[in-house]
Amino acid sequence: MAEGQRFDLVTSLEVVEHVTDVATFTHVLSQLLRPGGMLVMSTLNRTLRSYALAIVAAEHLLQWVPQGTHSWRRFVTPEELTGTLLKHGLRPQRVAGMAYAPLSNTWALNGDLSTNYIGSWTFDRLDTPTR
């Protein structure tokens, strides 16, 4: 990618919960957006329910992902993520819960943010802080 190149849409799906420095990561994402561009992110909320489903169930009981894939301490609440993104010039548009139905192998949006959630934020300025 060319230095300074910007995009209308940037996605980061199920990544931020694996990042050690959320502020730097989201700053880099914001720098990839044109003014008016949209960032779409999905992640796991830091709740007891997400711990039970993502770590206990998915890693240990069902073994859908390798044990140790997730660290509950790195899960990010919707409020924390939005607060960090606001510092980088991103305004929230919509945040919705995501629910997986294993029997039909489908995902659906809902109002329950307690486990997985997805959101969109619009970039509206160029004079954002560095971190």
C-alpha cells in the first residue's frame, strides 16, 4: 500500500480482541480512512457471558478454536471501543449484537451486545491525535 493512501471503507472483523495496544491499532485504522469513510469492526465484549461462550465453550468444550486463542482481558466493551475511536475522529453510526446459531450455521444481528458485537463508525476529521 502506498504511504498516505486512504479508503472509503476499512474493516476489522474479530481482530481487536487479539491486539495488545488498542489505541495504536485504532489510530492506524483511522489513518486509513478518507474523510467520510467508514470503519466496520466486530469483536467480543468483555462480559462473563462472552468468557463462557468464547473461551470455555468454543475453546475448551467444543474445541472450535485452539485453546489460548482468546484472552478475556483483551476483550473490549462497546463503550471502550467507541471512546477510543472518538479520540481518533470516528463517530458511531450503529452498534448491534451478533448471535451465532450453530444448528443452522448462521449469524444474525440483534440488540444483545453481551457476547459478540459489530459496529460502524464514520471518520469525520483529519486533525486526530496520534494516540
